[in-house]
Amino acid sequence: MRDINYQNYFWQNEIVRLRAVEEGDWEVHYYNRFDSESRRLLDYEVELPPTVQEAKDLICKFINFTPGTGRIMFTIETLDGVNVGGLNLNSVDERNGTFSIGMQIDQNHRGKGYGTAAMKILLKYAFHERRLNKYYGSILDGNIASGTMLKKLGCKEEGRRRQMVYSNGRYYDEILFGLTKEEFEEANK
């Protein structure tokens, strides 16, 4: 196979590249499942202990953009091909033009801008290619890293659901965020 020229490739920017989930990605997912605190912030619960089979099954479900899953799942990699996490476009409501995104960055790669860079690519796709109008998401109170990233992307805090999520022996507020296409374009001139 010849070298790929990524110079004009939509699915990358100066920091990361998004690609289809591949069979070998199960291992990164498996090891990320041992980061219980991060997974709790992502899924709002403590998951059962991970298994190799669960990790392989999940990857097989989403490999090569399998249709009918309700998610478009991507692997996030650095420009030199290191898998640093995953993200997905989900909860797409074509009628109302709304959508959400789920993401996890591997513990060893957090704080380097990979999540923000990957979100920009997927938001651009949702707004400019899918003609969607509004991203919406939420975080648990205390998830400072995700809140900072969402604000950096131009998201606005839209509300708070008090004591909405029970986890780790207590109730947490769920903080709601939103970003319209116009707000995204303004923040990313």
C-alpha cells in the first residue's frame, strides 16, 4: 500500500485524526474500563468488572461504522497513529437537528488537547455535513476537565438538574450544556 496524503483530509486537524473502530481497538477499551472514576463520570455509574470478551464484543458491534447501532463510533489517534481514546456521535434527532457526543480519552493521554481537538472535528461534521443545529450534553458536578473542555469549545451552561445522579454513595447534580451551530462557528473562527 502506498503512503496516504492527509493534507486535505477532513477527519484530522493539527493534533488528532479520527478513524473507524478496528478489531484491535478492543485492548485500549478493555484497559480504560479499569479507570473506574473516569468511567463513572462518563456513564454516571460504576460498571461491573471488565472482561476481555465484553471489550471485544463492543468493538465488534461498532467496527467499520456498523449501521443500526444508534452511534457513529470513532477511534481518536495522534497523527503518528497512537490510539488515545474514542468518541461517538449519538442521539441524533434529524427532525429537530439535535445530537450528542460521547468521548473518553485514555488515562495516559489526558490533558494534551486530544479531546478538544477530536470534538472540533466531530462538531464540524455534525454542523456542516449533517446539517444538525445543536449539540447537547451533560456532566456530573465536579467533572472539571469535561466542563472546561466544553466551555473551550463554546458550549453554554444551560441548566442544572439537582441531585439527579446517584453514584459513589451520594447524589450529584447533572450540569447541562448546549452549543448551536452559530455558537460553534463564532468560537472557532
